[in-house]
Amino acid sequence: MRVNSPPAVTTNPPDLEALVRRHQLGLWRYLRALGAPSDLAEDLLQETFLVAMERLHEDRGEAAVATFLRACARHLWLRRRRDLGRREVLMAEFVEAHWCEVEAADDGERWLAALRHCVAGLDGKAQQAVQRAYADGEDRRTIAAALGMKENGVKTLLQRARAALRECVERRLGRTS
């Protein structure tokens, strides 16, 4: 049995080049905020725009397009993490909940400044672990060896560091959880 797919809506398709120019920086920062290392964020960004090219057949407005792109990027990031065997979701709910409030308007500049300040305030091992895990993309085993810790110790250290960073960023941005 042959099933006919519905025809694609081609009324007023978005300009892909303009879409990339407008959303690239904020979306890349969003992926980094979720925990994607820089090179992976670049890959996921490209994948996100490929999906947009296939699925965005109609310009539904700036807010709807931004929401679609973030949802797509987040889904691709979580799928990649799952595919890599990592189960924890890095601050994804926090980032998504707060991104729409203020950060989307300035492509995350204020949030990024708060996060940088908070990371700088972490103690030595926590700061090193966060740097190695999220900036350098190292796994827990590598971090544990470098810091003279056990893998479970690194896992706990990163969990506590993420919680401290979440609270610190929320304080700096004038929010409470």
C-alpha cells in the first residue's frame, strides 16, 4: 500500500541565510550552555540548520522560529549525549526555562557574563573539573586521573559544581529558584 505524504507548504519560506545570521550566535551559546564542547556545538549548530532547511517551510515569526531552533538543537544535543552513553542532562531544564525570559533577546550575553563570573568563583578542583569537562570535553575518567580522584568523586564534584553555578547565575541575574 502506497501512502502519499502531504505536500510541503512553500508559502513564504524563511530566508536560510538570514536565519543563520540571526540565530547562529545565540544558538551556539545555547548549546554551549547545555554543556556541548565548542567543536560539538559547531556540529550540532550545522545539524540544526539542516533540519530547519528541511522542516521550516513557512516563516511563522521570530519567536516561533527561535523556539523551534532551540528545541531542535536541544534534541540533537540530548540524542548525541545518549548515543555517547552519557545519561545525565546538564542544566538543560535550567537553561531552557531561563533562556526565553531574557537571554534570547541579547543572545545570552548577560547569562554568559554571569556564568563566567560564577565559574571564576569556584574553588580549585571544582573549577578545574568544570573546565576539563565542559570547555575541554574530557570524560570523567580522564578528569579523575588528572585531579587524583576517583571517577565517582569527579561525578559528585561536577554535580555540586553545577548546582553551585546554577544558584550563582540565578543570584547574579536577580532570580531565585
